[in-house]
Amino acid sequence: MRSPDGVLALAVSAEGGRLGYSVSRGGSVLVGWSALGLRLTDGSVLGGDVEVTGARVTAGDGTWRPLWGADSRVRDHYRELTVRLRQAGGRVFNVIARAYDDGVAFRYQVPEQAGLRSLEIVDEATEFALTGNPTAWWTRRDFDTDENTWQSSPYSAMGASNTPVTFRYEDGTYLSIHEADLDDYAAMTVAPDLGRLRVGLVPTPGRAAAVITRTGRATPWRVLTIAGNAGGLIESHLVENLNPPCAICKGDTSWIKPIKYAGIWWLIQHGQATWKPGPRHGATTERAKEYIDFAAEHGIEGLLVEGWNRGWEGSWADQDFTQATPDFDLPGVVAYGKSKGVEFIVHNETGAGVENYEQQLDAAFALYERLGIHYVKTGYVGNITGHHHYDQRMVNHYRLVLEKAARHRINVDCHECVHATGEARTFPNALAREAVRGQEWDAIGDGNTPEHTLILPFTRMLSGPMDYTPGIMDVLWDPRRDGHRVHTTAAKQLAYYVTYFSGMQMAADLPEHYARSPGLKFIEDVPVTWDETRVLSAGIGDHLVVARRSGADWYVGAMTGDRAQTLRYPLSFLGKGTWTAESYSDAGDDDAGLDVRRSAVTRDDAFTAVLKSGGGQAVRFRRVT
């Protein structure tokens, strides 16, 4: 089966009873023969000793309009191959494969049948036998976190990794492996084995099966996003397209709205305030109202308050999600925000106490709905008793939270949860999730390297919207005087609002820091959702230039890794006429400084970004004639 443009080809075969597949691009093999199948607890492999009993090719071509996203229109154009298979002994199942112009995907479909009422899956037999020795960008496999640094190595030297994991072939082809439509299943990882990558499902501790589920269903898609350049990976909508259409869009959807928000957060990350009540408690009524005033003055639509509720004094696992601390007036603060046009973002840190959280979900979400709260940030810090953060039970928990939140008109920003798999198409109230080593590590750990921040758009961000918490203007702030600082320039922090995609973008710094930075103006102006996205120049780990359009205005973010460099990009994406370019660039030796300029440009011009090591540039283009 070939992609609609004829460039990509995916072949499924069962020669000698061995089920496998291969993938090529323009005649060059990217993935050689690789096994397919599911390993079951009875010792059998659903995929071994099989014969093909039939095959059918269909096609689909449609356009859907997301409520919000990187583009206002998304084309869903593919060819689909269904291969019907019978195993010796009579078991039957199907492999469903799709080929798009920007990649291929496949999944297993197991019908209900006598002798196989349920699926108890130990692991998958699925493989990816990449050809040659492409460069790999990967992060250490961990069943409980994605907050490890990203690294690069030859394919032959990579270790076991969480996904997405991305590769560059010698001919310049890029390929990224991930999954889509993860539901009632364990998350996927990959591990090298004899020159190929094997899928590994996140296990459930103390249980033989990683997945116990019904038959009459399909497994998550195994996705290979493929592009002729690095930017093509970012522009792809393949992972989203492989998810079902919106499940919550039949009624009123006005409450589903991307948001820019401030927060009582950075102060706590730097140890200048506490989550728990006491003399340095961060979440007080007085401080929340001060932050609301700041947000309202600068057009920032929301305020996150961490530490507002009871339960922070102990292990964090016994939180109360309806009762505020004595010094925080929840109804009063929410009402004050409403009067100023600022939404309240309620924090639900479970402390890994999942059972406790589930017992309170209905009451908590009902309270939030009554108060007019439409945003929740969840957290799962700690070890979950009897489970990994990414096992089947927890994957189902994160979906349960999304579903219950939707019933109460609440949007979700999920921290410490499993990687995204394109579910924002089905549940657009999934505005963001963490699943990343984000900005907090510049305050609580050894920081993020410039290279790490330039790998994220081509790996983690391919899975879905990413809450990195950008916007630190005083990158040198170190109140504890212990050597912590943000390892970027202020201009790169502004560039993040364009280069990093999220339905919830934080203005993460303190109000007093914004008061003395001209960068606040860009944060006021930059949108959160977009009509069009184009990658103008990209090198994984090295540099990225992204242009995004909202309405008539264009915004460009440019950023670099360790290497200082000057980038020039054409402005051919602009419409006719003269445009004003408002640029925020690195300023001399001061990483916290900004060089703000305005210039007149047309679509025939090129724009220059002079970037320091770890630097960036953010530009707004407004049409004037």
C-alpha cells in the first residue's frame, strides 16, 4: 500500500507463517522486515504461525476543524489496508495499516471469538528494524516519568527509550516513532535488541499481563511520522488524525478555550514561598488578588494557584480537593477573578494518592463547576502504590479525569501523567500536559541544557501540546544564591511562545520581574491558538525557526542550542503590502536584556536573527498597508 502521493509504501506479509511489515520512502527502505504480533499470557503469540485470509484497501480524505490548535483546518487523507489473518488453531485477527503523505501507522484488531473472550497481553512482538545507522534522539526509558534529559547518539548506541523517539537517516529523511489513540492499554516504550527496536509495554507491578482487556477492539496505533526535513515532523498532524473525532463537541463548547495564565508557582519553585500553610504560605487570598490585578492589567486570562487547599502538610497523598486553607477564600478569589476577567485555575496535586483523588473527583468537579472554574491542573508527584504512572490502570485514570472534567465543563492541564497520543482531537479539553523535563528544573535541579530545549520540538512535542511553563524574563534570578538560573536568554523565553505549542501557556515569572522587562508586551500580544503554522528552518538540537499565524498577524520564534549563530529567513509567508516587525532579540552580554526594535518589511525581504548561545528572538508582524 502506498501513501496518497505515492512516496511512502508499507508492506505487510506472512511468509512462512511469520507476520511482519516493512516501510520505504521513494524506493529506499527505512524499516526492514519487522515482526508484528501480541504476546499473550498463555505463552502464544498472536502473530505467529499465521496465514493471510484476505486483504482490502480503502481510502479516506476529509478535513476537520479543531476547536483550537496549530492550524485551523486539518486534512485527514490516507489509504488504509486491512489484512485478515488466521492462526493455526483457529484464532483470527486483523492488522489495520494506514499510509499518509506524512507517515504510516498500524494497529491490531481482535474480533470477539470463541476461545478468546479477553486479551491478556504480556507484551508486543512489534519491532522496528531501522536500516543503516541513523542518528537517534531519545530519552531514558522510565515507567514513571518523562522528566529526563533528551540525548542524541547513533541508532546502534541508543538505549531503551520512552517515545516519541526520532531518527535522521543519512539521506536526510526523518522518522519519529510514537503511538496514537492510547486507551485502556499500557503505554509503549522501545528497547534495542539485536539491531532492531522492540516495543515494550509498561508493566503492572505484580501482574503477568501488562494489558487485560476485551476482544472486539483495536489496540493503539504504532505510528511512524516521516518527513524529508526536520520541520516536516512539527508540521505533521498524523498523530491527531489517528484519533477519533471530538467526543464532546455536540453541545456548547464555548468553555473549551486555550488560555495564557500567570501563577503562584515560580515563587514556590525558588523556595521563597511554600505550598503548605505557615508564615511563608504562597496561596493566600491577598497574594492571589494581587496576581489577578496584574493579570487583568496585562490581558493574561488566567491565574494558577498552587497550595490553596488542605493536605499539603503531610505526604501530599491525602489532599482535600474541596476544602481551602484558612488563609485562602476560594469562592471570594474566584469571584474577584471573574470581576476582572481572569479565570481561576485550580490545582489538584494528588501526591500519587490516586484512589483518594478518584473518590473526590465528582464532588470536587461539581464544586468547581458551581463556582465557575473551567480549568484544572492535575499533578501526580510521587510513587503510586501498586502501579507505574504509565501502566494500564493509570492510562485509564487519566482518561477518566478528562471525561469527568468534560461533564463539568473543565479543561485539564495534566502534570506527571503519561505522554500525549493525540487525544486532544477527541477530548479538546485536554489543553496541555507536562510529560517533559520543563522549566521547573532550572529552579529545582541542575537545569535544562540548550540542546535539550532544541530537541523537544522534534520529540516530546510531536505527541501533543506541551506545558513547558515559559516566560521567565529575569533568567538570572537566584534568591537562594545556590547557583540556579534559567539556561536561556530572555529572548529565547519569548520565542518559546511560538516554537513550543500548548493550549495553556504560562507567563511563569513574578509580576515584579515583568514590571521591569519590555518582554511583557510580547507576552500580552502573543496568542495561544493558531490558524496556520510553518517551520521556516530546523535542525534538531541546533536551531528552530517557526512562523505561526493568528488572524491577520504572524508571529515568529527563533531559537538556538549551544551554538551562537545568525539565522536569516525569508518573509514570503507574509501577505502583500507593508508590515511592521516588532522584534525582541538577545541584547549584548546581558542574558536578561532585550533588544526591542521596530522595522518596516515586505514579503520580498528576509529577516535576521542574531542568536547567542542558548538565545532566541521573537517577532510579531502586523500589516500596516
